[in-house]
Amino acid sequence: MTMLEKAVAALSTKGYLNLEIPKGINLIEEINKMRKEKNAIILAHYYQTGDIQDIADFLGDSLQLARAAEKTNADMIVFCGVHFMAETAKILNPTKKVVLPDLLAGCSLADSCSGEGLRDMKKKYPNAIVVSYINCDSSVKAESDIIVTSSNAEHIINSLPKEQEIIFAPDRNLGRYINQVTGRNMILWDGACIVHEAFSLERIAQQMLDHPKAMLIAHPEAQKPVLQVAHYVGSTANLLNYVVNDENQEFIVATEEGILHEMRKRAPNKILIPALTIDDTCNCSECHFMKLNTMEKLYLCMKYELPEILMDEDIRVKALRPINKMLEMSKAIK
């Protein structure tokens, strides 16, 4: 059995390469070596572990990563994020190899919506266009007219005719927030992110009392009560920029805690406090799926170029159209 056949066999049902790594190996050196030899680019989301963020060629939120995937000249895209993000990279780069360290790095929000379910919803509202949050799988993207991210959703919705009926999927919290800031009445799919749903207004209110100088900043995927008391609401990248550029020195951050790594690097003198969740029985502000990717899995993924993201070409072509529309409509956003 060849090494590649062994690697494929080692995938089994675990979703990642379950192979033993040689003892004493320097993962950073080996990953850096392979990225040059294979002309590979490592894209990482802000919610990845700090070591993966630090080794990435490009670190960003969903919009930034989509743009980076679109523009890369690499032969292989190594996506350190969750499955729908790697799918987006493949949709944009059909001739490039796209790999994900752990295929089980999914998304509770993406899992809440299906292409079939969205088709049924479209039948109920035949005059509506479908605007889908990028946190969805390729089958949902293929049923959509425009894709948005939390960075560009307000801009894109505002650019559409006021009289246009809109189905917004799959995040009800982001959709409700966009309705509020744009004055729309979009029809909302009933999905949500388990991490952002877990933030507790009661416990955050106590944090604000304990830290009276702190500003609460929140991602729009959080529930409405949290957003109503937040001093600032913005996408992952915008939250980061706000912490770096605002004069305030203390912040309570209501989003996945992985962003704190880059915030601390860019604003080392500021006090950053993770927002509290419903209880202390789990680290609920940490996305389990995002943290499935590890340096060891990244090394094996690059070495064997597995697991690879593959999809039906018809789905890919259909999903490409709304993604390209998003990229075109958000060119003015930095």
C-alpha cells in the first residue's frame, strides 16, 4: 500500500488523517517547507486557534477570506476554518485543490438550512429573491440570488429596491438586525449560531456593572437583547478594527473568543474581556467546530493533500453566481 493509499484509509469516518506524526518533528518548519514546495496558501479564520492564526498566509473574516481565495495564484488552498468556508474557496477555484484539515469542522448555523428546505420556502414567496448569509453550504448558495457576509449585508440590502421582497437565510439574528438598521421586513429563515445564541444578557449586564469603563461590542449573530445593550455591533473584522482604533481601553467582546488572539496582538495594552455565556459548565463562547483544526491535522493535511473538498459541478456553477454578485456589489467595502 502506498503512503497516499494509507492516508486515504486513515481518513476512515473520523474526517481527518489519523496518522502518527514522527517524534521530534518541528511542525512549523515542516509546514513552512511544504507550503513553498507545493505552492500552497494557508487561509485561516479569526476563530481558529492562535497557533494556526499565526502561521496562516492570510487571516480574515468570511468576506476577506472569500476575496483572498478569489485572488490567489496558489496551486493548493489549505483552508483553516469550517466546511462551508472551504466550499466557498472551491466554488471560486474549480481547478485548484482545496483541502480542509478536518472535514467534520462544520457549522451549526449552516446545518440549520438545506437547499431543499430553501426551495420549499421560495415556493411560498414566489416574488421574493433569496439573500443568503455566507454561513451556509453549497446547496443553499446554489438556491440563492445573492450571498452576503456580516461585513457587507447592510450595504447589499440597502442597494436593493425598497419594494423588493427578500427571503434572508439562514441566520434569524443577523436578519433581524439587518431589518432593524435598514428598515426592511425580510422574511427570515429560522436558523442560528449556537455560540452567539449562548451569550447571556443577565451575565453580561453583571460584567458591565463590574467593569463600568468597558464597552460591550457584539457580533450581529448574537440575540437581540445583547445587541440592544451593545455599544457597537459589527462583523468579526469590524470588531477587531473597533478595538484597535477606538480610544476606549476596555472591552467586553461578545463573539467567538478566537478573535481575542488577534485583538491582543494588535492592541496589546487594551483590556479584553470575553462576554459570559449562559453558564460555566462549558466554554460556550468557543466554537467546537472551529477548534477541530489543529497544527497536527494541518501538517498531515498539507503532507497528503487530504481531506479534499469536492462537489458536483452543477451545484458549484449555480453557487458561483450569487458569490460573484456579492463580490461585485461589495467592492466599495474595504
